[in-house]
Amino acid sequence: MGLLDQIDKNKLPRHIAVIMDGNGRWAKEKGKLRVFGHQNGVLAVRDTVEGAVEAGIEFLTLYAFSTENWNRPKLEVMALMELLVATINKETKTLMDNDVRLNAIGDLSQLPDRCYKQLQEAINKTANNKRCTLTLALSYSSRWEIVEAAKKLGRQIQEGRLNPDDINDQVFSGALCTADMPDPELMIRTSGEHRISNYLLWQLAYAELYFTQKLWPDFRREDLFEAILDFQKRERRFGMTSEQIK
């Protein structure tokens, strides 16, 4: 029996978030430039997305480029942006074939014009797909997102459209980039690092965290299935006792 067949379709996480880490180290181990790792990381993205569709995952969010990544060497950033455009152009057909809707969160205004245009075209083209929503976190950081949400709510208060006493978890969540999707129940990070790295800090409050030693370019759908199976073995109590859950 394969790993996919072992997954209980009645206990699936609706939303899986992934920190794709290890491209640079993977390339270094092979004596290549870091961009070589990013290029091979695209294969992992394709296989993971297709695996998520096979498993029945409704939402998949990938941490593709953080606000801090803009501080990397200029040549690497330029190569990443070019790779992003090429990947979007190449993979849109795969998204259409798998009925996957593309979405993006983050400070997208910081993207180069060409990248932004290609991204929006792919988002528009896949807008009616319904099987899975693939969200790319681009020029994203959770602290940036939370600050922007606070500004948004502050403006609503200033304009008299919101009473401060009415702000609760739901209202604040509605001001975030992820307002239209459920919070992730499972967060996967590759490369053996045990950090959240400024990623979906609000949304991951009750997520199960799964860390694997595999570097991102080596990650495949079977690794995703293993993470889902691990998730299904865990008891999620949300502050309650085991007896209450049972």
C-alpha cells in the first residue's frame, strides 16, 4: 500500500503551509551557484502541488520570497525574479490541468513590473479553478502583514466605520492577507531548521509543525504524504484535555 492510500481522507488538513528551505545548501553541496538550487526547487514545487491535489488538500501556501530576501546579493535576487517569471509562464498549464487556482500574498508592489504582470495574468487565468488554491507568499513577512492589518483597522476606526471595542480575533484575521482562507493546520519546513522565520505568525497559532531534514530540491509528493500521515497521528487539543477531545 502506497503512502497516498494510507491517508485518511476524512482527517485531512484543509490548509498546509510550507517553508521551502535549503536550495542554497543543496546547490553548494553540488559545487554549484545558489541559483542552481532555486532552479531545481521548481521541480519540488510542481511535484508537491500535484501531490497536494492527489491527496485532496484544499489550500497550499508556499513561502517563496520573504521581505528579508531583498537583502540578498543583487545578482541572486535578479536571478530569482527571472526564475519566478519563467516558472509562472511554464507552470500555468500545469495549474490549469490540475484545476489549481493561483493566489499570492505579500507586498506585491515591490516586485519588478514584469514579474507582477506575469503573476497577475496567471492569477486571472486560473481564477475559476476550484480543486486547490496555491498561494505564493512573495515579498512577504508576517510582521509586515500584521502591521499592515493594524493600519487598515486604524483607518477604519479613524473613518468611523469600526468601533475599537468590536475588534476580536475574527475581525483582525479579516484584515490579514489570508482573510479568504482557513488558517493552516499543518506547517512543513524542509532542511532541518526549526524556525518559523516570520511566516504566518498569527495564522500558525494552532498549527502542527513538521520538520524534515530533506533540502527543498529533494522534497517530493511522498514527503508531503509522510507529513500528512504524521499530522493524522497527532492529537489536536486546542487547550483542552485529551478526555474532552475524546
